[in-house]
Amino acid sequence: MTDYTKIIDAETWSFIAQTQSHYPDDTAAMSIADQRRHYDALCRAFSRGYPDNVTAFDSVADTVPYRHYSTGKSDALVIYFHGGGYVVGGLESHDDICAEICSTTGFDVCSVDYRLAPEHKHPAMFDDAMTAVRHLLDQTDGPVLLCGDSAGGNLGAAAAHALRGETTRIAGQVLIYPTLGGDINTGSYITHANAPMLTRSDMLFYSKVRLDEAHVQDGEPDAHLYPLADDDFSGLPPTVIVTAECDPLSDDGRDYRDAIIASRGNAVWFNEAGLVHGYLRARSSVRRAKDSFDRITAALNALGKGEWPYS
């Protein structure tokens, strides 16, 4: 059993306690309505508002809502997919995070409000991601970056796989503690099965909630569901994966990096020491989280300029 008292620092423990005061450990066992109520309260509690140089407006990509953030001048566009286990979250949940990414990089950011489970099953959220990306590619001329956290990292990667051969405009992807479909019975899923903020039991719930019974019974590999199920990792855009050490999902990042490199692509993986799932909300209160957020925005900035600063 992992002794987190030796890995997680005092700042991060304070963040964990503050999070749990709004979003208790047993939230995944609650009704969907209660999960969303707690999550919305959590997001409001941690919201930092907009930097002074950022404005935003809401729009629709065909039938998919999105929020467009801008500083008024941009060389690239970041398409962001929010986390939340495919069950919670939306345009408000990551509003300040997207605004800060926009302010820090200078790139426009579009946050996608994809449909959620259990009302909508796979591939609804993937289809919405693809609709939004294709629409935004048509609306812009510059490089486009795919970015997302947790479930959103899954959708960004799935879109990158699906778009190979369709466009050369995807300049890179930055995936933040993504769920990519690793073996839930090995590695970090076992080592960090009871990690603060996200457990293996939580992952089992979120993995099933977006699937209908026929899909569960089918069990066929589906890269639109889990990118690690793909049998081809060639031709993907330059990829930066950032995971938390104390997270069942951390090995997904390593395995995805290895698969892309084995196919002669560019990929790098950062496994952030002592951090936990969901640490983006700690970027103003936890030094390790701030350093990681700086690494994320630096990666977006480099990829948007066509650079690969990683050896």
C-alpha cells in the first residue's frame, strides 16, 4: 500500500481537504444529480475568474456549444475538452482554467461542451468532439492544438487518432492526466488504487457509465473509446502527456508516450511528483501544481509555434 504521507506535501494535502469539503470521497456513489451539484460547487469554490486581458463569448459548432476565449490576437487555436468522468462538468467547470491558458499562451481557446453520460452514451461525446474540431478547423486558418484533462484528455487523443489523414492542421496535443484505456488490473491502477482524489473504484464507475450494455458485452477494441486500444500510433501530432504521480491513471500517460515513440512519433511524458488527479485547480495554491501548469502552457506555446523543445 502506498504511503501518501511520504509523497504528498502539506500544500497538496490542504488542497485535497478543501476539494473534499465540496466533493466528498463517495461522490461517485451518489445520484447523477448530486454528483453534478457537488461538482458545480467545487468549481465555483476554486474559480479564479478571468485575467484582465481575456474576453469570451459562447457559440455553437453545428449542435455542439462551445466558449471562445481570446486576448484579441492569436497565432493558434487551442481546443479544450473538460474533465469530469464524462458525467459532470461543462462550460463553467473549466472556465477560469481556459481563460488562464488563453492569457498565458496568447492563443485563442475554445472549450467544448460535449454531451454527458448517462443521458448520452458513447460515442455521443466523441461525436461532439469531432463535430467541434471539424467546425473550428473550418473557421480558422492557423495551427490547432488539442488539449484536455482526464476524460477530456481521452476525447482530445481520440480526435487526434480519428483525424489522421483528414487534416495536417493539428499541430499538437497536450493531454493532462488523461484516461486512455490502460489495463485496469496492473501498474498504477493497483499501486494507486486508493489514491486521494481518484480511486480505481471511481475509474470503474466512470469507465462503465458512458457505455450501453451492448457495448459492454461487445468488448471489442475501440480507439474512439480508448486511444490505447488503437493498433496504429503513427502519424499522430507531437504529443505532450502530463500526469500526476498519485493517480491510478499515471501509467496511461507512460504507455501512450511509448506507443507513439515506437511508431517514430514525437511524444514526451511528465509524471508530476507528489501531485494528485485534478490538480489544475491547485495551480494558485500548490507550488508543484503551479510548476506543472507552467509546463503545460509552455508546451502549448511551443507546439503552437511548430517547435519541439524536448530531447
